[in-house]
Amino acid sequence: MDHVARRATPRRYLMCPPVHFKVTYSINPWMDPAKPVDVPLAVAQWEDLRDRYRSLGHTVEELEPRPDLPDMVFAANGATVVDGRVLGASFAYPERQPEAAAHLEWFRAHGFRHVHEPTHINEGEGDFAVTSSYVLAGRGFRASPLSHGEAQEVFGRPVIGLDLVDPRYYHLDTALAVLDDATDDVMYYPGAFSPGSQAVLRRLFPDALIAEEPDAVALGLNAVSDGLHVLLPQAAVGLFQPLRDRGYEPIGMDLSELLKGGGSVKCCTQELRQH
């Protein structure tokens, strides 16, 4: 792909510090309660990510963590915001269900007027990815397929359903990342998707960056881009040069402690898209 002049645009993010983070149950293949979590290290890694966003000119809002909700650090799962319209989350597992209300409280307290409480299970930006043309919507492990129609009604954008088939990639944001939401540039790992969904992705995004399995396993696709800078796990070394070849500036982040909960850069970052 020819080198393209990329441009960063200021973003607003919602994050939640991992002061109560721990792995006491297992609801995805990454979680092992036998592996202890170093909370001070998790907090330091999280603060590094937050501070990096701010240094790049982005706004980071912070959600108050709650002691009984250790996964709140994965703020991307708490809602999806498009054009200032909020679709709340409904979690598949009871351990995380109370997080949804905490997020809705935050949105209502911060002036968001269009807040929709969901009828069907969805885990926010875990399974919804937003481009200029579409809302891409994962299903197969967490989100209900019925949540896709609900999202389309709330956001007024076409929702494209994608079937996830590998339990390691239980959310869409572990298998696909939007690199430039203005030009619909994405990267994804084909092996996470059903054959039909792979065909849909090829049709919609013929020039997508295709990730190899070692980078997908490193959760390299759990990335956040502002249109120029791409923050991603530093272990996904195979993605750095392909990103540079497309005109992006990859920034490797170490979130190894949070990976014990099955998340990385994107899982920690909910984007508040106001327009």
C-alpha cells in the first residue's frame, strides 16, 4: 500500500484506573486465577497509557473504580458512544453486570442526553467498532446478535455483523482495530472470523492490514488509533513495520499485567465520540 499522509485528530476517552484489579474468576481463555496480579504494576502500566494519550493531545476522563468490580479497568466494555448517542452495555457474565450501571451513571452525570439502556446483551466497544461508514459488530461469544439491530436503531448507522469463532478472540476488539475512521482503514486477524465473515471483511476492506497469528495472540489488534498514532501492545512486533508502511506511527505499550484479565490498550479505552 502506498505511503499515505496521516493526520491525528483529538479524541476524548473514558478510562478507569485498575486499583481494584484482580483475577479471581475466569470468563475468557486469558484469565487464570492461579496467576497473581501485581496491582501497583498494573496501575503504573495503566497510568503510562493514560499519560501517553494526554501527551498526544487527547482528553482522558476517569471513571471512579469500585472495589467489588475488578474488571472495571476494561472501560471499553461499558458502553458505545457514536455522535454523542450512548448505547449502554449489558454483560454476559454476572460478575461484570453491575459495571453497566456505573457507566450509565457517569454518562448521565456528564451531560449526555441520549442514553439508551440496552435490551440485549452487548459489551460495548468490546464488540462494536466504529468507522465512518459502518458499525462493525462481533458475535459468537458475548454479544447477542439481537444487539446489532438495537445498535442500528440507536446510532442510525448500518451495522455489519461479524462471527467470531476462536475463543481467544472473544470480543471483536481482540481481532480487529480501526486505524483511520475517516478512511475506513482497519487491521484484523482473519483466523478469528468465520469464512463468511472473512469474505465480508475482504469485500468491505480490500486494503486492510492483515495481521499474522503471533501478533494476534499478543493482542496486537487490541489497539487504539487517532488516525496517526497507533497505540498497541509492544509484544506485537510484526505489526510495527506494516503500520509504518501505511504512514502510521506505532507506539508500543506494556500492559502485561492487564493482559492477565484478557485485555490490553483498547480494552482499557472507551472512545467518547461526540460528533
